[in-house]
Amino acid sequence: MIKQEDVKIVLKQDETLKYDRQNYLEFHQELSSKDREIAILLRDEPIFDVLVPQGVFNPYGGIAAQAFMSGILNEDVLVKGKKVLDLGCGCGVIGLCCIVKDSSQVVFSDLHPNVLPLQNNALMREQDRVKVQDLCAGEAENSYDLVFMPFPSRSIDRPIDPSSYEMGILRNDDLVFRAIAQVGKVLVPSGEFVFFYRVFNDRFPLYLEVMSTLAEDFDLSSLKLLWYVREKTGHSLLLSVKKQEK
């Protein structure tokens, strides 16, 4: 099981935030109100710094990004030599960890237009790309070995402004089903999909529908629970599943 606590995310500026994670929407609205630099530490050793542009989801204080990064940096999820799609990349911490661990290429994809400064990060290589697009819209079929996606945590029904910080923390459930179908197309046979998903206690039938959708393109016998945390409203899961070999 991934040790999420191995990774820390630290704000580079010396500041005290008005809100904490218990005030979820206000906390992330404050975090995204301006450009902020964060540092990524593995067992208290600095790994890299990254700019989180204004309006882009900031992983500071969250839980999912730490689990993804710990899994990659500790090689619980193997990325060396693989072509990786960091879907819903935000500031790019997941894909940057893949670069650190010698992936062959990373494509960073996000709907938010402010993610483009990521292409100036010192870790970026000539073959790596940053794209502003809706999910996998610009990607060819059978072109990736590994796809990472941290699905936003809170489920709502109203429309979300694609230029808002809310894109990183709120979702319409249609996003989940569209993403699963598109990832199933862009992965090579036996390619791996690693994703964060929150199961709400009062919406468990939705989780069963998600599993049924996965079964259309993925081998559910390969499904692995990499990490989880139990919360008052449900469970947060980091899961891995492989595409069918058909």
C-alpha cells in the first residue's frame, strides 16, 4: 500500500492562509487567488519546485496528489520508459514525478488555460508537452502506456466555468464516464489507468455504475487498490486497472 505521508507539499512563500481544508471551497479559492510556488519533498528531501498559476488547482493541503506522487517516486507505480498522459494535470506534479523517474515522454493535459506556464518548468524535456484540451480530445488511439487522472472530489450538478479554480475540485459525474471511455481508447492494450475517485456513502450505486463502465474497456480482474482514506462522507480511493488485451 502506498505511503502517502512520504510526500509533502510545502508553500514556498512564508504566509498564513485564512482558511483550512475543513472549509473546502474557501480554502481552494484562497489558494488559487494568485500565483504560488510549491516545493515537493520526499521523506523530507527536496525533489522539485513548481509554479501553481492563478486559478489552477493547488495540491497543497490535499490528499490525492500526495498519494499519486508517493506511488511514482517510491516505484509502487512503475513509469520508467513509459509514455504517460497526465490527465487533468493542473500544475503538473504527477507528470513531473514521472519525468524524475525516467518516463519516455509525458503529455500534460488540462482544460484550464492557465496551465501553460508548466512548459517552462526546469524538469521539462524536449519530448514533453503541455496541452489545453477537453480530456483526451487531441490524443490518438492506442498511444499511451500509462494514464493518471485525479478525478475532482466533490460532485455537483451545476455547470462549472472551465477557467475557474472549481475545475480542479468539483465535477459533474458525466466527466467520470467520459474520461473512462476516452482513456480506454488512448491506452495501448494492457496499458494502465491510475485514478483517484471518491466514493460517497449516500451515492454508492454511482460507484457500481463507474465499475460497470470500466468493465467495457478494462480488465476488472487487474483492479488494484493502491491507497485509501476513510472520511465522514465516504472513502477516497487510488485505484489502478489495466486495459483489456483485445
